[in-house]
Amino acid sequence: MPNSSQTPQLFELSSSPSVANHYIADLRDVGIQKDSLRFRKNLERIGELLAYELSKTLNYQSALVKTPLGEASTSFVADALVLAVILRAGLPMYQGFLNVFDKAESAFVGAYRSPLESDNSFDIVQGYTATPDLTGKVLIMIDPMLATGKSVVSVYDSLLFHGKPKSVHLVSIIASRQGVNYLQKRLPEAHIWTAAIDEELNQKSYIVPGLGDAGDLAFGVKEEG
């Protein structure tokens, strides 16, 4: 069963009423954020919801499944998937995607912002990378906070050394409008999936109202330097 929608799309989960808006509200709430277990679980649950929506755009093949009483016609995902998570904040959201796409391969990339310069500019620093061959596969890149979009583009460019994917999906929890526009310009072939889009980036390129530092809230405040 071929995928009939090849035009790059922008999907915002919170644009229609659903329980997802409850999870997003909990993630943003400074009182609820103190419970790191609940914070991680909400990242995971939103990941599952976004994975389900994304699954509707994949290619499927028909098959028969034998039951105790006969045979049932069904379909299975025909695409080879690679879930690429940007460490460390993306891990709970990645688990949500892995819960849905349990047969997917995985890629792990360590990437972070360098300390801000006096003009509030920064570079993207990459370290650890472990990835399968991406040739001809559906690449799903997972990073919960899409602020400027620079880290996603930087990681994507480095992943291309491991093969050209068939299609690319960029997934986040909170995205800035500026970051979305940047990705649509730099990676026009990519599909963008997010739970919510915020309109503002402050002078330090943090999303407003956003939710804070997702990695610190999920795993504890990191030591700088």
C-alpha cells in the first residue's frame, strides 16, 4: 500500500483538542515539573502520540495473519525506519517512538550548544555518534526542543555521511516559529512534527513560553564546562 502523501508537511499536535494538550500543559507547569518521573513520562506519552500520527504517512504492505479460527487480512509497515535521538533530552521522547515502532533501528547523537558569546551567538558541538546505514530508509530525528533549528540541521548533515535516507521526519515537543521557518528553508524536503509551536525566541535563543531545559528537568541539572 503506497504512501500517497509525499509533499513535506507541518503537523502540530495541539492544533486540535485532545488529551495531548493535557500532557503539554503538565510539561510546561513549573509546579508539576518538579516531579521528574512525571515529566519524563509525559515526554514519552507525547512521543507515542506523535509516532502514531506519523505512522499514517508511511508505506504499508498487505498480509494475512493466521488466527485460531481462520485468517485475517492486515497490513504491516513496509518502510525501514531509523529513530535518531539527540542526547540527552530526547531519550524519553525516543522511548515513546520506540514503543510504537518497536522494530525500528536506532541512531544516537550527542550534540549541544556551546557557551554563549558576548553577542548571544553559539555553535553546535557534536561528539558521540552511533548510527546504522541510512541508505533508502525513513529517518525520524527526535529532539524535544526545536529553538533555532541549528542543532537539527547540524546533526542531519553529519548523519548524511552514513547514507542518504529515503525520507526525513523532524520531531519535537515544543518548536519555535523561527525554528520551523529555518528548517523549512534549510531542509525543504523534511516533514516537521511537533506537539506545539511557540511564537517567540528570546535574546538567548530560548523558546518563550517554552518549558525550560528539557534535559535538566528530565535527568537533573548538568554541570557546565
